[in-house]
Amino acid sequence: MMKQKHRKKEPLFRISKNGFVPLYKAWAIRIGALLLALVVCAFIIYSITKLNPLKVYGTMFQGAFGTNKRMWVTIRDTMMLLCIGLGLAPAFKMRFWNIGAEGQVLVGGIASAACMIYLRGKMSATAVLPIMFVCSMLAGAIWGFIPGYFKAKYGTNETLFTLMMNYIAIQLTSYFVALWENPYGSNTVGIINSRDKFGWFPPIFGQMYGLNVIIVLVLVVLIYVYLNYTKQGFEISVVGDSENTARYCGIDVKRVIIRTMIISGAICGIAGFLAVAGAGHTISVSTAGGRGFTTIIVAWMAKFNSFVMVLFSSLLVFLEKGAMEIASRYQLSDYVSNMIIGIILFFILGSEFFINFKVRLRQRFTKDKSQ
Amino acid sequence: MRKEPYLEQNVAIRMVDITKRFADVVANNKINLEIRFGEILALLGENGSGKTTLMNMLSGIYMQDSGAIYVKGERITIKDPHDAYSLHIGMIHQHFKLVEVLTAAENIILGLNETRLIDLKNVREQVKKICDRYGFVVDPDKKVYDMSVSEKQTLEIVKVLYRGADILILDEPTAVLTPQETDKLFVVMRNMKADGKSIVIITHKLHEVMEISDRVAVLRKGEYIGDVLTSQTDPQKLTDMMVGRSVTLNIDRPEPVNPKESLVVKNLGVKDINGVKKLENVSFTAYTGEILGIAGISGCGQKELLEAIAGLHKLEPGSSIMFYPRGNKEEGEDLAGQSPIDIKHKGVHLAFVPEDRLGMGLVGNMNIPDNIMLKCYDQGKSPFTNKKKPRQQAIEIIHDLEIVTPGLRTPIRRLSGGNVQKILVGREISSDPYLLMTAYAVRGLDINTSYTIYRLLNEQKKKGTAVIYVGEDLDVLLELCDRILVLCSGRVSGIVDGRTAKKEEVGLLMTHFKEETA
Amino acid sequence: MNQFISLFQASIVFGTVILFGAVGEILTEKSGNLNLGVPGIMYLGSIASLIGVFYYERYVENPIPIVCILIALVCAIIASMLGGLLFSFMTITLRCNQNVMGLAFNIFAGGFANFYGGSLNKLAGGVGQINVLATSAAFRTKIPSYQSLGPFGHLFLSYGFLVYLAIFLAFAISWFLTRTTVGLNLRSVGENPATADAAGINVTKYKYVSTCVGAAISGLGGLYYVMDYMKGTWDSDGSIEGLGWLAVALVIFASWKAPRAIWGSYLFGMLSWAYFYIPELTRSSQEIFKMLPYIVTVLVLIVVAYQHKPDNQPPNALGLPYFREDR
């Protein structure tokens, strides 16, 4: 039926699974990929700007850390990214694809903004912050609970569910923006309470973003401890690895899913609180600004380890700020930073392959003596 | 001295010095094997001896790391299944390679691309021709998910024949069949042989080897031991070749001491998600200090029975599972309708070694202490886990059961199957259970580990634990268990005494030849 | 009546964008590859076609409509196929997680498209200024004298050819998947790659080709978006991204059956524009109405999961990488 001559060649590449890879080697591969990515980006930057790429990277460094203020903005944005990543970690460790961080951040932000607007004059500026904190957390928790509930109850596809929740949150934000519009006709909320700074984070040690850093670093430790040393964290790992095992050893899988999504959403809600009260002092559909998606990659690459997440989110924000500096210095569009980040992500994601698999080139075949 | 391959007229396939590694494990080490025209070759070996791996290199699933393959004297490279088919080699895998949502006919023409459009009429005709020639029955329009196991296997064979295979490899084809179905399969195999086809049957069942094969090749732990003509050997010699030393299945069987009713199951019924009855009207009693064996063809409800007792299934109304810890009538608990959490919280010391070790009993990505912790992580009021005790326990289990592991922190999926099973059994026993249930506890384990497991079960028995042992090897069941309950299609077809019952008797019960006794 | 006609027309225009996206994604997902990068693919398709015809219209005195169309099509298809190729390489060859790769791809492609879109805007003299008039007009050429057929003409014949191409593609893909042997092989790859592999099907090749061709079809959605929906202008507000995600949702809505995606997409279009045709909505309550398509998708997700019909399930191996020697 099928007659054909046989090629006597092996395929060019042979791939096999790697056994145990020592940690240092794995990190060497990752860092190698990052460097390679920077080289590729250098070429792209060169082809667009015709500038010495090394100089451009110097510019990037300046953009991120050049002045005290810039450095603090970099830190603030890192904290924001990190906070969302911390929120995603429990969900993803449970293998729950929560790509709805964007929406959870937004509803948290709406809650904060609402407090700032409606509670003004009704209480002291210090008392309102804890209330805002709790409200944002609750709002995020509700946004996490809904997809979690339906996943636990009916096995609904969580990826798309959480995604749709993003868009519902975006429309909700638009609704409130229209409601709170200031000045009229601008289609923005403007800076809320710009005069008395009611509901704004107070400067700590003279630093405007000091409180952001404190809140997020506390969360880093909390989440690390929660995932690694508590019973609930243990349950999350078991459910994530095998629901059957979880059921077998008496874990209430549904409860764990719902509980974890509430926690996940609540922390993302806190990120919304940071964004509104601690950074932008306004609310708009771009308050989350795509970070909900970027952080998934951060959390994924860090294997949900909070401390490694600090590293990755710093790296991403550094690249973003640096690339934006290049853009403004050389009159390019801001979007060039997304392009560069995308390329770097490709390299880092791709590098995992070389950790998990061994690649061997075709071996020289002994010439067919048998013929 | 080895002859030049191309000089041998009657050799269909010759494999020379084949080596294959998986990560750190050598699955096949310098194996030489020949398959001749028109013979039935049995490839014999224990589980994990590398039989399937070797054959997968002929079917194009794997590629050898070194060594050469000659087909009809010509050196060839089989880089994928497509190459295998064009060399007229076809393999029927143990886990069927069928697409569930497609029909039989669609599965048969998968990947062939003989016509642009799907021409079912032509396929039906050809399938009928093949069926008539060798004595199969296949409905080309039936969806695979509606088929029984033996129908699926038949479909696999037809599929391979449709592709013009004249060298057929069957991987453990009888594992899932009833004796009657096995007989039918053997008839078909003889028909194919008469038609000039070469057949390789992978198996570890000696009586089948003796019945069907012309020649036997034996593998042991990835090494080629040798080959003999079936007519010149006997089961004892083959066992010696297969396990390396002569083995008498001398399993200890202490007399039960003061047996008391421990688990009384009445009218147990279970349906799966699709509403198909998996267990019906199952009633039996397990006593303290005895091992109750459960026998049956695979998929007859053994798994569901143990899972139902452990609280993992919804029971049909009327089911009752009374449990008397240590046979104490006053502390009786009805486990029916209880979830695993309820059972755990009631303090019922129930230990369960499930069939799917890494998918249910353990977590592959966790290390040994964390896996030990699975069962007891929620003890105490503190919100934090206590890692000290499981760690200590892990060290004890590793020591007691001689578990080979690079360290405490190694994820257990990196360990061998035997070590994984020892961890699981070790953990379950360490909870001092009143009831110990094991499903296929020795599947895939080497002989030494198997004996360790038997020893552990007997220790529990002597302690007065009620032990339930679901097994597939009748010889073991008959030497280990005090009584044997036989399941057939989800019903109890009989309960026999392990000391007096004959193998044939159990075999008949498994296929329901005797009228129900329960 | 006029209101209804205009709502209907708006729905079809909106629906066509996501129909292309969904039909392409159905083809991709049938091979077991879950490409969440559809928004990115649509970004690439739209910007590439825009760049292509922008330069053509700029340097040619009298652009010929058919050449405009060809240039736009070729650019969109090539760019989105390259995107699909990148995605395939990362997920099939390097076995990255498909979800993560899809998201990273969206970041990259969004940046890429908006970067060049911004540059084009600057070249053309401001946002909303890149009018590739000739091309947009060519794409919006309607069937002559459709008006003479009354409401029927207005409802069904008043669109550019891409609308009909999208419908045609939906049926063609469905026919291909169910009637041809290659389609059968493709389905088996998505259901059970190990089986397909053992049957001699080149799993890698099938996944690559279906992902790239799927991307090309999704990319046409981007082309249609920029040429017809946006009438030949570029706006970096990210609305194409939202449409791309709706296309992914539509695949589930249609339960992996392309013909179902046709009416599904128009329904989505109708829900999206409903607010515009409901009288006496304030600006803020309009925003609430714009949630409709997303809420409906969520409801569909719940109902589909609740019913759990075997016919409506995703391909069995969707989202999983395949490595032959896995064990």
C-alpha cells in the first residue's frame, strides 16, 4: 500500500527530557536568555534609531534611576506590579488561570475612589485609609469570588470567565467615570481631592510612596508564609497538583477553590487601592493598564515564589521605564516599550525549554556498510 | 559468530545492540532480537523489563539512542510511526491509540490520506473484507466511546491490518480481556500467522506464552536474556529466565487470630457520572486479622468498591457500610454517605492505598515529608503546618522500607515506581489503621518489593487490622488471602476460601460461569 | 424600521471582525493549540495592511482599487502568519505554556502595532488622519444597486466583500474539518495527539500549519477592522484588543463549530450596539449597557459547563503540549 524509499537520516535535532537540573545551571540559562534578549533588542533599537545600543541602554538606566524622583516612580510601579503578582500567586499555584487581575484591580480602585469622594468631610483623613483598604479588598474579593464559585460548582472555564469579568469591570469603571466626571465634559475623573489630599497616602519618612513599599513588602512576606507554611497553603498546592489526591486525603476542593479566589481577588483589590490612593489619585479604565496580564507572566516565571517575583517585577518595570525614556528622548512612541518587553519575555519563556529538555544534534551516521 | 543480517532469509526484523535511556534510567541495554517470518514470538519479561520500550522503537514511538534495526536485511531508521507503517510494522498498544469521539471507520483511516474526502463507503467494504478473512466483528459506524474494551482492541487490530501490516506487535493484549475473549483473540492470531504474518506478543503470563507462541524471547531489567523455542521449554524454565532465579511463591499466610466483624457492607451500589452502574448489590463482611482478597477482570468495580468505602463516590440509596473499629460492636459507624473529610474527622482509622499512586495517593511534585503530611496536615489548631513530625516519619519510613532516594527534598515523581509505592504503603500503615485497603499494591513492582509489601500486609493482619487486598495475579491472591471475593461486572459472583479454592474455580467466577452465590 | 436596519448593519460590521477572529481560532484550537494571542494577531493583521496600503497610496497618483485590496490582503496575511509562526515555534517546538505565551504575544504585538500606528499617524499629520481612502473605499464597495431591493438589500447586501468572505470561510472550515481526510487528521491531533502520532500523522506539522493558517484568518479580522470598521484610520485606544478577546470567547460560545460562530458573532454585534439604539440613556448608563456582550458570554460559559454535553466540549488535548517520549 505504501511503498517508499527510506531516508537513512536521523532528524537534525533530537530532543529528550532532562533529568534533574541543578539550580545554578537553570539560572545560568535564564540569565543567558535575558542577555541574548537584550542583544536582540539592541539590534532592533539600532535599526529604528541608528544609535549606539550601549548608549541607549545607558539612557534606559537613566530613565529608570536617573533622578531620585524617577527612582521612586520606578519603585512605585514595581510595587504595583508585585502586588498584583502576589494576588495571582495563590490562584495560579492552584492551577486556576485567573487572568482577571485587571478587573479585580479596577473594582478595588473604584471602591477606593468612591470612599475618597463620598466620605470626604465625614471623617478624618487617617481614619479613611483603613476603610478604603477594606472596601477595595472586599470589592476585589467579590470579583474573584464570582468566577471561583462557578468554577467550583459547575467547572466553568475560568480563563474566559475571568477575562470577561475584566471587561465588565472596565465598563463599570466607565460608568463611574461618567458619573464622577470632573470637570464636566472632560470624560475623566481628574485628580480626586487634589486640594486637601483626603484619602491620599501620607508621606512616610519623607517619601511619597513609602506606604506603598511597606504594604507590598508586608504582603510579600505574608504570601510567602501563607503559601509555604500554612495548612491552607498546603491545600492549595495539593489541589493544584491533583484534585483527585486532594479529594482522597479529605480536602474540600470546592471550598479551597472559592477561598483561594477570594484571597486572590482581595489582594488584587489592594493593588487597586494602591493605584488610586497611593499613586494616581484618580480612576480611569487604564488604572490597571494591562498590568493584570503582564503580572501573570511575572508570577509564572517566578514559579509563584514571592521573593523571585520581586526580581522579575523590578526587571520588567526597569525595562518599561527605560524604554519609555528612549522613546521620549528619541521621539518614538511609548509603545516601543511594550515591544521590547514582549521580545524579552519571549526569550525568557523560551529558555525554560533548554532547562527542561536536552537537545542533541544529529550524530554522524556510520555509512551504510550493510548494503 | 553472528551471521551477516542480509544473509538470513527467514528474518523479518533484526535489532542489533539497541540501547535506550530515559533521563537517568537505562530502559534497554544493548538488546539483540530477531523476528522471523510467519512466527508468533512471545516477548516475555516482568513489568518494567523494557519490553514495551523495545517494541516502541519498532513502531516509531521512540528512537534508539544507539544500535541498528534491519528490516528484511536492509538497515533502516524508523523515526516516526509513519515510517513503521510503510515498513508494514503495526503495533497494538496496551493503552489503545484511538480517538474517542470518532467512529471506528474514521479511526481506521486516520492519517492515511488515501483520498481527499472521507470515503466511508469504501472503508466499510474494506473493513468487512478484513473481518471476514480473519473472523472479526467491527461496526464501522460505532463511536469509540460507545465500545467495550475488546471491541476497541479488535478495532486496533483491524486498523493495523488495514494499513497492510505484516508484522504485528501486540502489547499485553489479554490484560483487559475475559478468558473467552482471549481465546477468540488467539484464534485470530493463528489465522493471521497462517496467512504469513509475523506476530510479536508482549506478555508476562506464562500460560499464554506456552499456548500461543512458537518462540520466546526473554528480557530482564532492560537486558536481553535469550530466546528458546516454545516446544523446547516449560513454564519453570521460562520463570527462571524471567526473574533470574527460581521463585516459589512462598508467601506467608498466618492463621487469623480471633476474627471479628470489622466491615459489613450491604447492598452497595455505585453509578458513574454517565449513570452507568459500576457496583450493584455488593454485600460482604471483612474480619479483623484476616486478609480479604478481591479478584476480578480489570474494570469490574474493584476500584469503585474501595473508593466507595473511602467516601469518594456517591452511593445508591439503600447502601450501608457498617464499620466496627477493632471489631468493637459498640463503636460502630455507618460510613455510607460520608465524605473523606467526615471519615477523617470521625477518627475512623481507615487506610487506603489507591491504584493510581501519583494521581490519587501521592503528589508527584512534592517531596517525601510533604507526601507523608498529606494525611495529617490538618491536625492541631494552629493555622501553620507542622513539618517536623512528617519529616521524622519520612526518615523512619525511608529507613524501615529501604527506600532509595537522593534526599528528603527530591520530588517523588523522580523516584522509581517501587520506591513510590513503598512511600504510599508506608504512610498508610504508619497511621495504625483498623482497616487497610490496597488496590493493585504490587503492580509494576519487582519481586523483592512485592514481597516487602506482602510482609507489611501480613504484619498488619497479625496486629488485628482488617486488610482488603485487590489484586490481579491469581497465584498471589490464592497464597496470600484468607478469603477471596470475586467481582464480575460490578456484582459479587462468589466468595471462596483462599486455602482451598482452585485457580480455575476463581477464574470461572470472574467470568460468571457459576450461578451467584451471594 | 430604519433604526433596526442600521442596528442590523452595525452588528454585522462588528460581528465580521470577531467572526474572522473566531473562525481562525477554531481552526487553531482544533489542533489542540489554544492561542490566546488572537488580539495580538489581529493587531498585526491590521497594522501590516495599513502600512502596506499607506505607502502604496502615498506614492501612487491614482491607486487602483484591486491592487489596494491585494496589497492589504497580502500584508495582513503574511504578518499574521508570521505571528502564528512565532506562537507555534514557542509553544509547539519550545513547548512554552500556551496561555502565558499568548499573553506575552499580545503585549508584544500590541506594542508593535501601536508603535508603527503612532509613527504612521505622525507621518500623516495626527491621530485619525491616516486616511487610506482609496483602499477603505475599495473594501467597502457594495453590491451595485442593492438599494433597489428594498429592506432586503439594505439588510443583506449592503456590505463589502469581506463580510461574505467571513461567512464563506466559516462554512469552508466546517466542511474541511468534517468532510476531508486532512480535516479528520487535524481533529484527531487536537483530540489525542499520541494516537494521531501513532497513526503516522505528523503532529508537529499539523499544529504548525493549522496555527499559522488560523492566525492568517484571524488576521483578516484585523484587516477588516482597520479598513471597514475604522474606515482606514488608526486609533491606539486598544478597542481591537477587546474585539480579539471577544473572538476567543465566541469560540466557546459556538462550541468549536464554525457555522454557529456566524450568528453568534452577529448576536455579539447586536448586543454591543444595543445601547446606541435604546432611547433616553444617559452617558453613564450607556456604559452599563455596553457590558451586555460580556455578561452574555459569562452566562453562556456557565450554561455550557452546566449541561456538559459531549458534543459541545473542547478538543480533548486543548492547551497541552505534546512530547512523544513523555511517559
